[in-house]
Amino acid sequence: MAIAASYAQFNKQIEEVRKAFTDLSWHQILQQCLNKLLLIVLTFLLFAVILWLGRLIINHLFLESNKYQLLKNSNRLATIRALTLNIYRYTCYFFFLYALLSEIGVPVGTLIAGAGIFSIALGLGAQGFVSDLVNGFFILLEQQLDVGDIVEVDNIKGTVTALGIRTTKVTSADGTLNYIPNRNITIVRNFSRNDMVANVDIYIAPNAVLSAVRDVVVTVNKKLIATTPELRAQPVIVGPVTVGTQLAFRVTITVANGSQSRISSKFLAAYLQALHAQNIPLSWEGNHHNDH
């Protein structure tokens, strides 16, 4: 009897499920799904237009600011522009996500108000993001970095291409794009703020006459000073020094930041050409220059 009663109850439940499944208005469900899908597509297109239009307006405003030179430092202007675009993009993404969840029926306000433990967990997980945001704010406030600056951060050297609220982008000399979280930026070496000093080392043979080398260097300096506007001071002749195990005749030049490699190479090439013309022996084992 018990088995028969259970079997009858089971059949009754199956019949109720079948009846409920049959009575569903599939046309209405399909219509609602299509309406939701259309609404999501329209929302996506609307926010895409808002994002595009906002970027256009921001770029136009900063272009006008550049024309009227409201900020004399072009790198500073580029930094503020990149940060403004970054904040605007994140704001649009937030409102788009909120609108998308609301359209599909997720009670976003209720979830935010009653998240409880989830909010605490989310807050703990967002500590890194908050650290990035705060550190990025102080980097911008203290003007540690600007777009276009040549910097070194944690053994990564390159040009700052973007400064965002979460990460800073630094492009290395070989084209590598490095994403550095702002919270990891502790010690910054900025090579674009002050004039740079470059050591031009001429590797000479031990039997070279030092007075002859000095005369050649003085002559070359007189010619190059007039054609090198990047120089910020007269070249300083240090004289013979040892670099490792080799003898070098060092000249120190002070140049505008960013030009030290090019100008030191220019001076070294001129020195070598003049020394060859005077038959002054060189040490071909280490004929190169170092920049500092």
C-alpha cells in the first residue's frame, strides 16, 4: 500500500510539473527576452556614444588649453589629460554596469545596502586598488612623474606614456610596455627634470702623450660648443682616469635632459676622428663611452 501511495504521489507531481511547463506562455517569455536584449544593446550603444563624445570634448578642451598655454609644461598638461580620460572612462564603466544590472532585474541598490559580509570581503580585496588610487593621487600632486618623462622605477627604465588612477605605463627603449601598479612606485629616478651630466671616456694607449690628447680635446671642444645648443655648461676636462683595468681620458659635459646619449656620442666621435688625424694611439680593446 505504501509503495502504491508513493507511486501515485510521484505521478501526481510529474503531472503538475508537466501541466505547469505546458501552460507557460513561451511567446511572452521570448518577447520579454528580446525586449531585454534590445534594451541591453541600446544601453551599450548609448554608453559607447557617451564615452566617445566625452573623450572628444576632453581632448578638445586640452587642445585649446595647449593653444592658450594655460599650463606652460606640456608634459604636465599631457599627464592631466591622460588622468582625466582615465577617470572619465572608469566612471562610464561603473554607470554602464549599474544600468546593465538594473535592466536584467538585479536589485543593485538592495545588494549594496545589505551586502554585509560580502561588503567587508570586497573592502579587504579592494585595499590594493585604494592604495593604487591614493598613491597615484600623491604622485600627481607632488609632480613626481609626467607623461613624456624618462624615469626608472624598480629597475624599469623608460618613458612615461600614461599615468592612471591605478597603474602607470612606462615604455622601455626596446618598445616593451610596462604596467606598474601605483602602490609599487616607491623610489622614482626622473631623468627629465634637471640637466644631465655625461662622462665621455676616450680609451687611450698607455704610451699616448697626455698633453697631445688634451690639446686635441680642447680644439674639438671649441668647434662643438658653437654647434651644440644642448650644452648647459663648458665641457670639463677631467684628464686621465682608470676605468676597470683600462686607461681613459675623461671629459665631462652637462647637457639638457634626454640628450645625453646623443651628445656624448657626438663628442666622442669628434674626439676619435681628431685623435686619429694626429696619430695618437688608442686602446681598441675598450673604445667606448659611459653615460651617467
